[in-house]
Amino acid sequence: ASHYDSSGGQNSALAQELAAKLGARLKPVLMAQQDNNYDCGVFVLDATRALTARLAEAEPPTGRPLHLDTLVADRQALLDRLRPLIGSGP
């Protein structure tokens, strides 16, 4: 199991526990790091978007993880993408 962690290892123990329950070996993968304690959700969504885009472009899995160390998580860009789905808000 590839472990993408933007929070400097704060969830490594939980990820290891989950991998063990699934019978998987956990492999940390290079991932851009957030510089605050609240953008983890933005990183999760932007990382998922980057990974699925690579797969959609027919970048086949090679047994090596797709590194995300150059990922730029952008809260405003995410909001702009979501706005048509959630409306303009209050």
C-alpha cells in the first residue's frame, strides 16, 4: 500500500495499523508537505486528482509509486472547481 502523507508523518501509526489489518505492506511515498494544520483535506483532494489524472492519461502502474513531491495544493483553485457543484454559498 502506498502511503501519501502531507502532514509530516502525523498519521503514520494509523496508516501502518490499517495496512496491517489489510495484510498490506506500507510504503511511504514522496509527497508535498502542508505548512499548516488545516489543509490536509485540500491535499487529499488535490493528490487524488493528480493521481487519477495520471492514470487517465494512460500512465500505467509500474509497481513504483507515483510521487507527489511537487504537488501544489491550492485551496482557491479547489473552491473554484467545487463552486458549480455547491453553489455560491451565503
